Amino acid sequence: MTTSYDCAAAEQRAAGLEHAQRAIRENKCVVFPTDTVYGIAADAFSPLAVTLLLASKGRSRKMPPPVLIPRLNALDGLATDVPAEARRLAEAFWPGGLTLILHAQPSLDWDLGETRGTVALRIPADDIAQDLLTLTGPLAVSSANRTGQPAAQTAADAEAQLAESVEVYLEDGHRPAEGAEALPSTIIDATALPLRIVREGAISLARLREVVPGVLGAGEEPADDAATATDEPADDAATATDEPATTAVAPDSNGAAAVDDSPRN
């Protein structure tokens, strides 16, 4: 049975978070606010739950969802071979609108779809999202709407599209704030060096280069002396329109996964 909670009221917020935690444990989907738009979430370690999330949106396994995490120290538990440059970006811009595509820990027992051994990670800058992630651990999250439909900026918008495919709706007003532009997170392919933007969003290339000067913009090529036979940049990727466009970032020559991370999924 679908239940909605008004998180502006302290008692409902507490009850809603408790119900959402229970729903995640039972392999069900929940909707909650993020710092971009509303997201639909499921247990990242449950193939059944991820399948239900994709089905709720009308998505295939070719568009795997990114994973939201509650804190920076979860990075090394989910990803391996994290470049120092990627770690600096995470330290600078998490929580916030930065998604890092990294090599997934090979020992993890999960199935997010056709990821080619990678995982897209982000920490959202939203209190309710962080409270939920603290209770549940990592969540597979996509924007809370049917594929091809407008992104949900309230839980009510999401419920109108997703209906009873979601167990719990956590309402907390507009995301982003009413009248603000719904920018997607910036996605960085960190599976090889130099790091490369595969979609620019909330964090500009200029801001990224203040932390890691060598970050490449989409379509840019490294200087001749920077490229090596074993460390080639990713091929240009088709960008999506997160979360939290209808198409996702395509797998590239380095094996980076397709990423479902757009406010207009």
C-alpha cells in the first residue's frame, strides 16, 4: 500500500523515514527529495529491487542507475582503483552535484544492469536524502518519473507518474527550490586518466579545474605528451538529458557504464 508523508512536519518525517527504511529492506521502492529533483530509490544490493526500480520507470538494463552514498568513506567500499584526482574532486564537491564513474569493487554482490564493471557514485546535498541514506546504506537512485516524462519536482508529481509502484513517498516541497533551474549533476568518467567530463551540469568545468587542472571537457583531447598506450581518455560519450534526458551516457571505450543521472529522465 502506497503511503505519503509530509516531511515538513517532524513526526511525519520521522515516521516516513522509518517506513522508507523498512520498504528498502523489503526490496520495495521509495521516492524522496534530493538536491536536484525527486528520486526513486531501491536497495543497490538487491537485483530484485533494482529490477523493480527500472520497471517502474519503464527503463531497460542498458541504463543502470547511479548509486547515492551517505558519506565519503563509503567510496572505497564500493569502488576500486580510485584515482587521486577523483578523490580530490569528491572531497571538494561532495555532498553536491558531482557524479563519479569508477571501477566497481569486484567482490560486491550486486547487479545494477549493464555497467561493464563500473559504478556511478554521488553524495547528495539534501538533509532528507542523507538521513535516509544513513539509515539504509547505498541506494540505487533515478529521477522519480516515467521515462520521457517531466522530472518530478515534488513527491506529488512523482506519485502522479509512478503511482503504486512505489511504497513510500517523502514530500518536502520543490526540488530544487521553486523557480530554480533543475540542473543535473556533472558526470565525470574517472575510470582512466585524464579525468573527463561526460556531461556538464551543476558543477562547471572551470570549477573542476580549480581542483584538478587536467580535467578534460567533453570532446577535448589531452596534450600529446599526456596520452599513453595504457591510459587513453574515454571516447566521446552521448550525454543524457539524475536524479536524480531520455537517453543515458553511453558506454565508452574504457568500459564506463551508461548512467541514468538526469533531471529529465
